[in-house]
Amino acid sequence: MIAPSAYLLLSAILFGIGVVGVVARKNVLIILMSVELMLNGVNVAFVAAGSYLGDAAGGVFAFMVMTVAAAEAAVGLALLIALYRLKETVDITELKVLKW
Amino acid sequence: MVNGILDYLWLVPALPLLGVVLNGAIALFAERPFLLKEAGSHHEAPAYRKLVAFIAPAVVGAAFVVALLCVLSLASRPADGRTFVQILFPWIQAGSLLVPAGLQLDPLSSVMALVVTGVGFLIHVYSVGYMSHERAFARYFVYLNLFMFAMLTLVLANNYLLMFVGWEGVGLCSYLLIGFWYEKQSASDAGKKAFIANRIGDFGVLVAMFLVFWTFGSLSYTEVFAKVPLLRESGVLTTGLATAITLLLFLGATGKSAQIPLYVWLPDAMEGPTPVSALIHAATMVTAGVYMVARSSALFLLAPDTMMVVAVIGAVTAIFSATIGICQTDIKRVLAYSTVSQLGYMFLACGVGAFTAAIFHLMTHAFFKALLFLGSGSVIHALSGEQDMRKMGGLKKYVPVTFVTMFAATLAIAGIPGLSGFFSKDEILWQSFSSTHGSPALWAIAALAAGITAFYMFRLVFLTFFGESRMDPEVEKHAHESPWTMTVPLTILALLSIAGGWIGIPAVLGGGNLFEHWLAPVFHPVAAAGAHGAAAEVHHSTTLEIGLMALSVAIALCGIGLAYFLYRVRTGKPAEIAKAWPTLYDVVYHKYYIDEFYEWAVIRRIVNWSTGLWQMFDALFIDGIVNGAADLVRAAGDRVRRLQGGVVGGYAFSLLAGAVLLVGYILYRSVVQ
């Protein structure tokens, strides 16, 4: 049996990679993917905790997050396409109209 | 219904209020749209004018009838039971302050109510004729009815606070009616002047009311005056306190009744329509101060210092404004200064403790001065608005009714024996000589003022009605006697000016002095309880009284004779006199430069102070705080906006940093615990 801390460690590593991707990358598509990675990191933690505690709520919450992630991906990609049609770029550093 | 007609006392102020509502509706919903639409042209009289012309006098006439029936019912009671109080509804209840809205009919307020409604009714009728060419006809009568309501509230109130409501109400109506022709700068200025001068006095009344409540724990007349002897004995009501209360009340009276130092507004008030001058600024409102002093006689008698102040101010005002009246050329201004002077007589009477004489003179003055004003209005009406006596003369044949009635009033005010003014004025002169508060000096001043009064009144009559016409030929062509709505009130007032004094013929002339007996229950218990014998039961010989009477008549006749000599026999003489003493003439002609002095001594100072406060305090301090707050927010925003750089990565990093800090804090807290 694998120790519960190992699952949590995996979860933290996935989450950390996602965070670094969001902060460091310039391509909006990559950032969206990184966000998905963060969400999946959290999912791992949910499922592991649910299994360890014998509580189905953990699994249910993971499905919930997946649903939200799917919706988010749909909206995010739609915005991305609209953005690309307008600005012909997906580089986030180019998109800084919204400031004082 | 045990009190019969007296239970309907509330109708007396309520009827004019009904007139306000009805005429107000007409003014708002019929006259205003009409005037706005017509904007100047005046083709035919619209129908609503007839309705207004009926309602306005009718409600006042009905109020007079009700008041008369109430007074008759009151008179049928025994002398010591002639105080009827009708509580209408609880008005103010706050802690120990209980003020019901109540009416009180007693001999004093019944005289006032009859004079106000009676003379008021005649002037309403007169106004229908006088204002027939006026465009804002309904608005005028709304104000006039509102005035009647306020004035009746003032005289019929059973406590100081409700009286004060009426007191302010008449002040408001006075302001509205003086500034009735508000397109004219001088009229609107005069309205403001009257209002502000009155407000100065009202401040005194207000503080006096606080003191009365603080001392007596009540504001109702019956309670306050009943407690006077008790509190006097227990030492709560010291002479100093009584002096303070009465002096403050008197300050209010000087404002409302145009005495030195606040008289300056009354002559300017002549900018209003003439019937208004007659009703408000001669017969009723300006006598409110006298009424209040007489009403508070129980307090005044405890304060000999105040009594002296009242007497001296009254006497000085009487002679001071009489001398101004000599040189005025505007017919209404002569009458205005004459009113100030006559009000001075009333205060002189109050000051020497002769409250009955003051109220008596108030009543006769209401008759003859209202008549004089209405007569002058009739003259002005006949001359298409001319008010300058230098452009009159010889009017006798054009306006015979006006001439005869005005002449009767002039004889009355000059104190010719047998007419109303003689009895009341002579009573005051006698009391100012013989009363314990009186002195020969006061008598001498008052008698001299009486002579001057006779002089300037006959000057007015001679300049206006006698001699060669100095009228504009164009004006003279149109000179005509006034319609019956104006001449009938003149005639009735003339009869009252002649006979109105007969109810107060003094005992020394074989009269019963009914008037004094009627008012005795109001003033005499006071005299018995007060520290000093009031209306002076001091016994002087009747020969002295008759002698002084003859002397004052002689002085008045001298005044008339002098006026006859100067304005009928040697008509060039007045100009010569003016030339011989140019400085004196100039000073008197300019009303002793009092207006200019006030302008310099008070108004300039206040304006300068206000300008200083505006520029220093308001512009620098207040605006500084407001603008400073705005500047602070703007500066802070200028710093904070730099955080919004538009780089999404930066935002994400801040978010991350915030989350890390938050999680770190929570972890730290859980570890520490």
C-alpha cells in the first residue's frame, strides 16, 4: 500500500508545476493548460483523501471539479479564439490594454 | 353646549382660514394659469374674480358676526366670570411642556377681536374696489385672509406660544403684502426690511417665552398670571427676573409695533397696497405689541424699570416721529410716521400703568388711522397713483366723500373735543401726568407731540384738499370719486372715528367710562396683586384734570392754527422757513438720517463681518476641508493606480503571493496554538 502522503506529494507537485506555468509562460493556451494541471492536482488530493477516509464525498468533489474544468476550458478556449481573431496574437505580454 | 354661542369661538379664526383655502385654490388653479397665458393683456375680467371678491370679505364678515355674538354672550356673564377658555386640541406634549392649542375670550381679547374683524371686514370690502385693476387679485386676497387668520390667532390665543404663532404669521403676511408688487425693487426691499426688523424683536419674545416657561412651568395666560403672586411671595420671581422677561417682551413689541429703535421698517412698508397699510400697518398688526404688553401687564407691573423704559421709549417715539411727519411729502409716509407716533402714545400709556387707556387708544386709533389710510388710498386712486402731496391740492370738489370722512378722522386724531381721539388721547395724557409711574415731563412731551400731530395732519389736509390744484392736467381730467365699495367703508369708519370714543368718556366729563369697566376684570385684579397701584387711583383734583385737558386742546388748536397760517394764509412761508434753517430742514427732511446711521452702524458692519467670514472661514476653512479630502483621495489613487500595470502575469503573481501569505498565516496560527 502506498502511503497517503505520497498522493499528497504528487498532488502538490502537479499543482506547483501548474502554478509555475501560469506565472511564467506567455502563451495564453499554455496558461490555460497550466490551470487545468492545477485543477487536476487538486483532484488527486480529493480522491486520495476520500479513499483514505472512506468518504465518497472526495470522489464526488473530484467529478464536480472536472465538470467545472470542462466548462472553463470551453469558455477559455472560445475567448482565446475570439482574442486571436481580434489581436492576431496569444502572447499575454502583448495584451495590456486594461490599465490606467 | 352649555356655553351657547361661545362654543363656536373657534369659528372666528377658522372662517378666514377657510377663505385662505378657497381663495388659495382659485389663485393657484384659476388665476395663475390665466395670468401666465395672458402675460400682460387684460381684456375682460375673468369670472373667478367675482367669486374671490365675494368670498374674501364674506368670511371676514362672518367672523365678525360670530365674534360679536360671542362677546355679547360674554358680556351677559358677571364681571368676574368673563374669561372663556376653549381648548381645541393638545398641541405640544414634551416632558413637562404641555401646550394645548386653545382660545381665550376675555374683555381684552374681545376688544381686539372685534376691532380686527370689524375694521378688517371694512378694509376687505374697500380692497375689492381699490384692487379692481390689479392682475393678481386672488393672490392679494389669499394673503389678506391669511393675515386675518394669523391676527385672530394672535389675539385669541390662550398661551404665549400660540400667540407667537400668530405673531410670526402676521409678520409673514406683512412681508408678503409689503412686497406684493415684487417686480418693483423698492417694494421687495421694503418687505425684507420689515421682516428682518421684526425678526430682531421676535428673538426677544422667544427668549422671554423660555424665561416664562422656566419660571412658571407653563405658558398659558391664566396659569402664569395666577402664579404671579405666589412666586412673588416665595421669592422665585425676583424683580430682576421680571425685568428681564418684560424687557425682552418689550423688545419684541418695539419690532412689531415700530418703536425706537426698530421703527424704521414701518415708513418703508408703505410700498405695499394702501388697504394693506390701513389694515396691517395702522389698525391691527402694529398694535400687536401694545396688546402683548397689556396682556402681560401682571408681569410688567412687577418691573418698575421696564415700565419706565416703556414709558420713555413711547414718549420719545411719539414726539420723534411726529417731527419727521412734518416734512414728509408723500401722503402715505406722513400717515406712517403718524402711526409710529400714535403707537408711541399707546406705549406711553402702558408704561405709566394705564393699560386701559392704551387699549382704548388702540381701538380709536384703529378707526381713525384706518380711515386716514383708506382716504389717502381713495385720493391716490382718484389721481391714478399719485402720492406726492406737492402734486395735489384742491381735491375737495373732486372727491367730496373722501374729503369729508378724512376731515373727520383728522379732527379725531388732532384731539378735537367730542371725537374719539380726544377721549383716548386725553386719557393717556392725564394718566401720564397723574399716575404713580407718570411725571409732568412725560405729559409735556406727549402734549407737545399732540400739538405737532395736529399740525402735520392739518398740513396734509390743506395740501391735499384745499387751495389751488397743483395736479398734472392729465391726471386732473381723470380725477373721480371712488366706487361705493370704497366710500361705504370710509363712511362707516368716519362714524366710528366720531362716536367710537363715547364708550370711554371719563368720569370727570360726566361719562360712565364703560370701556374702563369692561376691561377692569383684566387689569384691576392685577393692580390689586401687583406691587404698585396700577391705573393709578391717585386722587388729583378734578380742576387739575379739566385744566390739563383744556391745555392740551389749546396746544392742538395752536398746531391747527399754525398749519392754517402756513399752508392757507402765507403759503410761501414754509419754503422760507426751510431756507432760513437749511441744516435743520435737511436733517428732519432726511428723517434724522437714522436709516443712514443704521446702514453705517449696523448693516455695514454685518455685511463686512459676513464678507470676512465668507472669505476667511468659508472659502479657506470649510472649502479647505472639502477640497483637502478630495485631494487626498486623488493623491492616493495616483499611487495605487501603478499597481494596475496591465500585465496578466503580474496579477497572477500577486494572486499567488497573496494565497501563499494567507496559507502561511493559517499554518503559522495552527502551529503556534
